[in-house]
Amino acid sequence: MLRLLGRASSANVQKVAWLLDEMEIAFTRENYGGEFGGNRSAEYLRLNPNGVVPALVDGDAVIWESNTILRYLANRYGPTPFYPEVPEVRAACECWMDWQLGTLNLCMTPLYIGHVRTPPDQRDEGALERHHARAASLFGILDEALSDRPFLAGSNPTLAEICTAIFAYRWYELALDTRGVNPNLRRWFDAIASRPKFQKHVMIGLS
């Protein structure tokens, strides 16, 4: 059975757990990182030299970096509709995966840490305002991309949704004043939020 190492509250762990469940792949999850620690131990660093979560152990194979783990699972245990075989559709999926990692993550992670994991008297309000404005702009880009399609890469959810919808959940939880903005984004998010396995692994509150 596959071992997923990482705490349930981590967005990157949530990505992997959600996909594993959608693909009906049996796995166990072990708490590492955050309040559980263990991710800086010599044992863990042999698995993931960066000392962050998640790491996936599949027999003798160890994979780290969440988006790489998603691709590995789709390739190893697929085919799956979450990783389209048509080259141009797969490329569209991977564009959004890379966009999440290299663009959206840069403002959403500090915004989340600043609001959820930082005491009010230690927050940099100016930085939070800048991250909020940047995130609003980026979710506007998602809204525009969804204006002519139900999902980011076309007619079905893909790994693009696995990567981005987790952050949309956090955005809506953090910025309730924006719930009436970006109707395409909201329609898309509501479709994702209706999936039981998204509810199970992602819609668990912010901590």
C-alpha cells in the first residue's frame, strides 16, 4: 500500500490525497510536518531532501514535489481522465499546474500563512494587502479562462483542478467579500466543491 507522508492541513498533501481517492488507489497517510514535526529527521530527509511535505512512498520508489507526485500517479496507475492523453489537452492541463506552482502559490501561501498561522499582532498588514490584491487579479485570470469552458483544460476536471481548486477554497474562506465576484470562477468552484472526495480531503477548514 502506498504511504503518503504529510499532515492533512497541507495544501500539497491535500492535492495528492484527493487524487489518490479519486483514482481509488489505496494508501495510508502519516502525519509529518507542522505541529507533528519529523520532516527534518535524518530518516525523512533520506526520502525528501528538502524536508517538506509531502513525500510518496510506493514500494522502492520515493517521489516528492506534489505536482510531480500527481503526474507520477496518473502515469503509474492510469490512464485517468485527470491526465488527458490528447497532447494539446494535456498541455493545457500542465500549463495550469505550472501556473499554480510558479504564480498563484507566490501570493496565496503568504496570504494563508499571514491570516491563518500568524497571530494578529505579528501580521504585516501591508504585505497582506498586496498579496490579497495579487490573488484577486490571478483569480480574475482564472475567471476569464473559464468563460468558455466548464473546466480549465476543457470539458472534464483534470490535474489542473487538483492543483488550483484547493487554493480557490482557501481564497473563498479567507476573502468572503469576493464571493459574488468572478461568476465563472464561482460556477467552476461550486462544481468542484460538490465532489465528495474534494469535501473529504480539502474542505476541512483552515488551520
